[in-house]
Amino acid sequence: MHYEQLRALVPAPGKSPDFQACLAAFPALAFAKTTPQDPRYHGEGDVWTHTQMVVEALLALPDYQAAPRAEQEVVFLAALLHDVAKYSTTVVDPMTGAIGQPGHSHKGAIDARIALWDAGVPFDVRESVCRLISVHQVPFFALDGSRRGTPEFLVRALSWQLSIPLLAMLAEADMRGRICADKARVLDNIELFRELAREEGCYGTPRRFADAHTAVSYFRGADVHPDYPLHQAPGSRVIVMSGLPASGKNTWVDAHHPELPVVSFDDARDELGLRHGKNEGMVAHLAVDRAKALLRAQLSTPTEF
């Protein structure tokens, strides 16, 4: 199965999906036919029944119908493969008989990535699909916050990783394509997730930050607001040279920055009297120590690898 054939799985407007062709394209989906689910959350039965219902619910969504064809292809493949790993993650409690599939979203993204790579799907399309799969349930509970932080933090972070409109679309289809008691409540949560992203100005675009330093600091855990720049202490300017041996790194540094100190693995080897490939740990230790000393002194330096 090749990329163009996968694109052909996405039905034209008004047409029904060819689920037999989908099974032929992704043989792993056949396991879904015999994979059970917890009836509290999936009264419809097995995973394949649920998957078909999700795809059909997706095609019926006004947001899907209004989306560009390229986005339809991404979210269609995500819906088709969103539970591809449930068969390999299913556990049944021997005491209660409760069924669970822990980690199926993350594992499913890995399985989907391999299948799409085998089919020659372009990198950007493949990763767009897999990122949706890896967090496809997040909008169900996003307003509760997470171990990573507040709902605002979660939405801001997701906006830099994927398309929130497509994620919300997939989550809505996932919920509409099942039989469960709390469907209305979770659909409300998904709509609130959309509204939060709109309020944050990141519904379909990454959340804006005052500057790059503020963004990096925020996502590393600094207590800052995205709209106000965080003061950046002055530091060193480091030029990193990376290339094969004898590719001209030293020549470039000598020509363009002869005034700067250089941290080089080759220089460290020479000083230690070691041949290439011998005791690389000692070489790295010396080079890193020199780089740290220059950074502590806030000196600029080219660093070669």
C-alpha cells in the first residue's frame, strides 16, 4: 500500500468509506474485530465496530466537511488508526473482569508511524496523524488539568505540537462513535476545550509569546505569562560546528572568528595524547569542562563536534 492509495481511502463528499479497503491497507486493524472493550464506555462492542462508527461520525461533522482536503486526509487516517493498538494493550482484571487498554494512544501512535512510514507517507503528514493519535483522548479531560499543569498550559503546549481544530474534531468523532452514558458531558468538555483554545488565540495556530526566550522558559516550567517578556540575562554566544572529520571546521573558524577561543574534541585528544576512538569519555570530559569554564566566564566560543 502506497501513499496515493491511502489518500484514496478518504471518501469524496457524500460518499461512504470503503472499510474493506481500509482493512486491506492496514492489516493490523483486523485484530480490532476480536478486541473487546469496557461496556461502560463502549456499549457498541468491539474495537472495529467502534472504529467504523468513529469514521462515520467524523464524515458527518460540519467542521470536517468544511475542512480542506489535506486536513480531511490527516484526520481521517487518525480516526481510522486511533485505536490500532488496543488489541496489543488490552488487559482484563481477573477479579472483576474489567477491560482496559492502558497506553493505547501512545502505542497506537508508534504503530501508526511505522505503517505510514512503510507506505511512504510524507513526514509532515505522517507526524500530523501520529500526534493526533497520541493525544486523541486529551480533550475529554483537558479542563481538569493534568500532571503537567493547568488547562491553559495544556492548550498552549498542544498548539505548538498539532492542530487543535483537528484534535477537537477527532475527539468529537471518537465520542459520537460510541455508546456510553456520559457522552453528552464529554462532548461538552470537548466544546469547552475548543473555546479555551479560541480564548488563548491558538485555535488553529501556535499560541503567541512575547518572545522566544519567554516561550522556552514557560514550557520549561517558569512562572511567567506568555504575553509579557521574561528578562534574559546576558550570556555567551556559542557557534556550534558540526561535520565530518577534515570537512573544514577549523578552517572556517580561523577565517571567520580567529578572535574566539575554541573548544574542540580534536584539541582535547591531542592534549591527552590519545588517538581517535580511544577513551572518548576522557576526551568528552575535558572538552565539556572547558566549555563550561568559558560559559561561566560568559565568553563566546565556537564549539566543534
